Amino acid sequence: MGVTMKREFVFERNLPHQTKAVESIIKVFENLPIKVPSGAFSNFVNPTLDNKEDSETYNRNISELQKENNVAFDMKPTFNNIIDVMMETGTGKTYTYTKAMFELNKHYGIFKFIILVPTLSIKAGTKNFLKSDSAREHFKEQYGKTITLHIVESQTGRNNKKNYMPTSISEFVRVDKNDKDSIQVLLINAGMLNSDTMKKNFDRTLFDKYTKPIDALAATNSFVIIDEPHRFAQENKTWENIEALKPQYIIRFGATFPEKEIKIKNSLGKKEKIKVKDYQNLIYTLTAVDAFNQNLVKGVIAYIEEFEEGKNVFVRLVNTDGKEATFELVDKSKKTKFKLRRKEELKNIHSNLTGLFIEKLNKTEVLLSNGLSLKKGDKINPYSYAETLQERMIKRAVENHLKIEKELLTQNPRIKPLTLFFIDNIEEYRNKDGYLRKALEQSIKAVAEEYLKAETDPFYRQYLERTFKNIELTHGGYFSRDNVENDEKIEKEINEILHDKQALLDLENPRRFIFSKWTLREGWDNPNVFQIVKLRSSGSEISKLQEVGRGLRLPLNEYMSRVKDRQFYLNYYVDFTESDFVDRLINEINEKSRAISREVVPEKLTDNIVKRILEFYPTTYENEEKLFEDFIMNKKIIDFSHKFKKGGFEYIKRNFPVIFDGVDSNKVRSAKKEKKKIKVRTGKYNELKELWEELNQKAILEYKIENEDEFKKLFTEFIKEMISKITSNIIRDRKVEVKIEEGEAVSKEEYLTDSVEIIPVVTMTYNKFLKELAKAIKANPNTLHEVFKALKSNFDVNNFLNMTTIRSIKQGFDNFMLYKSIDKFGIAYQKISHTVHPTKLTNEKGNPLNKIDASDIGIFHSEETVAESYYFEDLFYDSELEKENIITEIDEVIVFTKIPKNSIKIPVAGGGSYSPDFAYVLKTKNGEKRLYFVVETKNVDSKDELRKEELQKIKHAEVFFGDKIRFETQFSNNKILDLIKEIKR
């Protein structure tokens, strides 16, 4: 048997949304006085970033960040030590606050942090991340140091005669700032923070002064990072204990924040109470809408299992006195009451509830044996517990799993998908004869056999064959009771599921179906979960976004790298009792993001719509009164109670498009509801065909570099440029801009945000470094060696032999090749002879498609009429400039089309690509021949405002299209009609 090398996760360093969040945190403290501690214990204490001495700077920093990051218009700085960062589930929150700790250490010398999490499961997930080899190596390469993790665990079961303070706390407090190789992080959960241990007097003191752990921690002047802040409301006991830690600053990271109740005047002038998020100095937001629409997470498709027999049937908890619970069975119009005591089964009420009993009860709620808590008035549907319904859901999920699996495991590189089942009856899964286990294994065997008959891909065929060797190995489970059972097989399952994502995603491992009892609801996720099957109700009030959160992250391929170049979906299976799942999820995403959806037509003009119109269109209306007067009296789109009249909401969409930012309906939808399509005017394809096929010819970019000596000169020039930019191990590009301010020309210099670091850390041999670098930039290792040898006196690469240096050089050299191409060396495009079709507009035979996905054309939709010569019947667009192009009638145009996203990619020097937006077929003056015209739209006024990178890409496009196709860039102040008339001169 061969030995499989375990692959580690590959973290991406400069994801824009994470980088922006970290930069924002650092900017909060810019220019604040830094007070270095003095006295006997000064080495053990963080320096103070004093916001009290300079409160004006502190408030200004926060206010400027809120403007810069487009934080909600009604946010204002609050003078306290709490900083809020909102990041949606699945977007890398743990990574972001870990990076923030390293940056705070680098910029301000903060070396002690306390991470507070609400539950043990989240604590375990955080511990796994911070202690993982991949994370430790990733951050060491960037910062030259690692995290020393101190985990506060329960003290139970210790029989020492002397009562010692917890070791983790003692070591965290005692470590001093002279340990330059690490940052000190204490990880603690809420239960432990609230325990007697933290306030207990211990026999052994710290520094002959502190006998209580909480006092010792308070003395360190730590930064406290709170994960899942909605679990730590300020009126709770836990918050008192957080304040007892005397944190220098509290940075709260979360997708959800605590709520508070406030009184407001609505648009009719009436006072009403509403609940709002209790943000404190919110400086950065990455909302759920942002995460879905920017493809930072998977989309969601809901599969709803119908069951006609179970409709209009439910069991309701009527009352509980702590000893006995009263239930009512409603079966259509018939009502029957039942009284049950502790440990009595609900099968007495309905046969489908067999195995379900009352675990415990008090005067307000009843806890069932499946973990579901019922309060007075709560309902459950007995048919959602029916074996036949659950078996159908399992079969459907297995069929879809293998469909996804075949697609992802026959591509290169491969992606291994997982399916997660939530169940309520553990015995029916753990028992070999349990109906859940049998239903699963029978479905796997039946479906896999069908796939195996027709499979031709060698790898996937072998993968399916391994499935049949032992069906049991294809699935595994984790349940809280497993922690007390001594079973080696179960222990291995748990370790894989909870702690070893790499092992679970290994292609040699056949396990791909995971079972749990909502224990994995938080604190755990696996990026390769493509399906979640909910075989039992989680209760109606649970957050739908939280439910899908376990599977939202973008997947990893076989090399443990994140895949983000396409749209992925999480399939989510629920039964008929949650037929409104999609609507509730969409509403939650939009409400939580304070977004206004284009898809859902509201009954009336809401306060949120009014506020956003006034914010984004300040010159149109001075205030609310002027707006209402115009909408009611002049435009007549709403009545006096602010309800929309016919066509009123369409008027808002047409005239105030910027206010809309709801989640795209293609990102979250029901499986029954097909992706939104745009109709094609297929009769126009013949006019477009020649241009379209020309555009879809694949091409290879060739560098006109004559020989190896020429390449050596280029690489030498690049390394010299890189050396000149190195400042304190940071490679920075500077931008110097000359502006006219108050009648005078002034120069402003700034460092560009894509600066990269090289760290003097050696993690590999010189030979391996050369080979890896040569592979990364596609160069001859001997040539690279000669360049490094010649420049050794100025830059000794032997001090920087690590993957971060390789990535930094690759990033810089790619940009260098892009910027120097055409001027320093020529480029050419070699067209590859191959079959053009299928394309985004045609099928395999080259015939035009009748419809295509609307999201490939644009995320915004309007009912306005498109130009007669436009290739599509409907108006979908991504910007106002595009919209104007689509509705403009131009006589000279025979046919034109918006080019579908990701359909045409022009390769550019340095490894990137470039995609134009529109393709036009034009008439000539005499009508004898046609002109082909391709347009790239830019949302700036002129070339002067384009980045250098964009200008170079435009030059590449001009070379690519040559004389046959005219290429132009359209700026926001250019009319498409003017461009076309210019071409025809």
C-alpha cells in the first residue's frame, strides 16, 4: 500500500474583503498616543493606545472609516473601547481576526490577546484553526512569528492538595514581551469565563499580588476579541465578567450582533418601538447580500419534499405545569387533547412520533428526547417524522450527491463533495439495522451501481469501485453521546469530522456522508459540504442563515486551495412543513443587510427606501416632506398612507437604481424555480454569427522574447526594481499624483494597497526554492540562479527561502510582465484551431440557444424597452452605462449583444485575462460590407483615471482584435452613438 502525503490548506493572503477589514482595524488607532507601561510588571503588560488623551483623533478615525467603508448612513462614532466588524458566515472571520492580531502586534506592539467564544464547539473549531500546521506556517511566513495558544479548560477532577491557578492563565500572564517569536493568545469560552474558577482565590499568587485569575488577566491590558457577539448582550452576566477583564479594547467579530429596543417616529409621524442591532463603532461591514452577490459564498438551492397526507396536521403544546404537559393533536378539523409526563412517549399522540419522548419539562417549556425545545403554542408535524418521508429525502439527496460528485471528480483539479444529514433518531443511524442507515446504504449502492455501468473516467470509476468494497466507510456520524462511548471506529469518525478536515477531503477516503443531531450547527463547517439534508425540524424560530451556514464556504480542491472561479450551490433539503424556506432565507438576508430587493415588491414605501433615496440622491429632494409631496401629488406613485399605486415601485426602480442591493434571486432559489432566464432573439443570430465565432476562437499569448539572455535581462531588471522598493522587508509600489489644490500644484504620494511582504525566514533549501520559483513563473531555474548570484551583494535571496517570497516574486513579476509588455517586448496571439461550439450563446451544433441565464448578462433588471437591434428581449445590466447602451436605438447597428460573463477571456501578459462587454455588427456607408466593433465599458470619465494595469489590458485587447475587429473603450461620459459615428468616419 502506498503512503499518501497529507496536504495542508493553502490560505490566500490578500483577499480584498479580509484585507479591508484588517486595514480598518489598524486605522482605528492611527496617530493615537502609545503609552509604554512602566514599573515592576511592565514587561508583562501591553502598551496602551490611549483614546482618552486624544479622543478627537479616535472619533475622527472611526468616522472616516465608516464613510470610507460605506457603513450604514445612520451610524455614528460612540466613545467607548468597543470596535465592531461585521462579516457574514463563510467569509473567513477567524482568519481575519487572526491576521488582525498579527497586524496589531506589528504596528503597535500589542502582544497579548484574549479570544472569547460562546460555546465549546466554537472553541474547538478556533483551537483547531490556530493550532493547525497550515495556519502557523502561513502566518510565520508573513510575520516571522507564531501564536502561543493558552486554552482555559475546566478544572474538574483535579485532586491536588494545593489549589493552583489554571496553568493556561498563569503562563499567559507570566510571559513577557521579550519573547519576540510569538504572540500570546488566551482562548476561553463563556461558560468558563462565568465559572467560579475565574473569581476564586488560589493558594499560589501571581507576582505576589494576584490570587484570582480574572484579576491577573485584567492586569495584562489585553485586547479582547469576541466571536459571535450576538451571544454576549451587554445586559447579560457574561458582559459583567468581560468588563472585569478590564480589556484595553474589545473587538467584536460576527455575522450577527445583539439587539436593543428603541422608540422612533415612522414616516407617518407616529411613535413606535423597534428592535435594532446594538452596534458600537461599526467600522466595516461585509453583509450577507455582499457575500452572496460577490460569490464569496455558495448560493443556495432548496429542495422541498412534499407530503400531501401530512398537510393540515400538527401537534401543539397547549400548556405545561412542570409535571405534566398538555398537547393537542389537530388533524384537519378534528382536535384531541393528550396529557404526558416526563419520559412518556409522544407515540400516544400519533404513531409517527414513535421513539420521541419528553426528556424534561418546567413551567415554560418542554424538552423532547431529540433535543427540540417546545414552548407554549409551538407546533410539530408528526408526518415530518415519518420513515417514508425521510427515506425519500435520503434517496433524493444521494442521487443528487453522486450527480455533483461525478461532475467535480472528473474535472482537473478535483473537488470532493460532502453531504451533511441532520437527524433526530441516533439509534436508527448507529444501529446496523436502523431504518436511516439501511435507507442510506441501499440508496448509495443502487445509485453508485448505475453510475459505474456507464463511467469512463478512470479515476472516478476507481473511486466508485472503492465505494462497493465497504459501503459502511462512505458515511460517518458525530453525536454528543459519542464522547462517552469507547468505540475505536466511532472515535476515528469523530476525529475526521471534527478535527481533521484534510483527512475527510482526501480523495483516498471514501467517506462523504456525515450524520449529526444539530451538534454541528455552529462552530463547525467544512467548505466541501455541497448538501445539507434536514431530516428533522430545528424549530421554526432558528435563523435560516445560521442553518445553511455550515455549507456556505467556497470549496477546496484536491490541493487544498480555495476554488472561486465559478458559481457553486449548496443544496438544502427540507420537508413540506418548511415550504416557505426560500422566502424566509431571502428576507433574512436582505433584512440583516439592510438591503432593498428588486425582486420583492413591497406594499408601501418603507422608511428604509425613503432614507436610501435621501442618502444616495441628496440633490433630488431636500427632505422627507419634499419627497412625499412629489410622490403623492406630482408623480402619483403612492397614496396618503404611502401604499404604492400601480407601477409605483417600478418608478422607484427606474429612477433610483442605486438604492437596490438585495440578494440576487439566482443566488438563493427553490429547486422547482429555475434560474432566471433571458430570452434570445434567435432570428438575429445569423447576423451575429461571424463576429461571435471569431470572438470565441481560443488563443495562446506569445511573448516575443528572442532568447534566454533577453529573458535574463528582463528578470534582472525586475529584481533590481523590487530591491529598490524594499522597506523594512515590505515591497511597496508608490503612486505619486500631481493635483491642483487651492490654485497650487501639489504632489501627493501614497503606497498602493497591493504591497507585499518578504520575510527573512528560511523554510526550504535553495535548490527547492529555485525549482518552485521556476515552476511558478515558468522560467529556467539556471537563469534565475545566475540573476540571484549576480545581485547577491544587493539582495541575498538565501535569507528569504520560503513560499511567501515565491508568491511575492510571482505577483510582482506578473505585474512587471504586464506593464513592460508591448513597450519592452512584443506580444502576439496564436489562434488555436478547435471547435468553437458550444458557447454561452450556442449549443454543440452551433445553433443559437433560445434562453440563457440572466445572471450572465446582468444583476439588475428593468422593464424598459431594449433597442430593436439588441440580441436579447429583456433588459438585464450591471451599470447605468450598460443600460443606456442597451436601450439606445442606433440606425447604423445591424445587431449588438452584451457579451455573457466569463465567455470570452483575452489572455494578457503576466497570466491574467481581459473581457470586453459588448459586441456590435455595424452597416457601412454603402452597405456592401460590415464593420465589427467590440466595446469595453469603464465607469470612469477618461483614460487618465484608469489604473496602469487596465491601460495595459486595453493595449492587449487592441493587439488581439487586430484590423478585423475594431476595439474601443467607452468611458462614463461617452455616448455609444458618438463612438459608433466616430468609427464610421
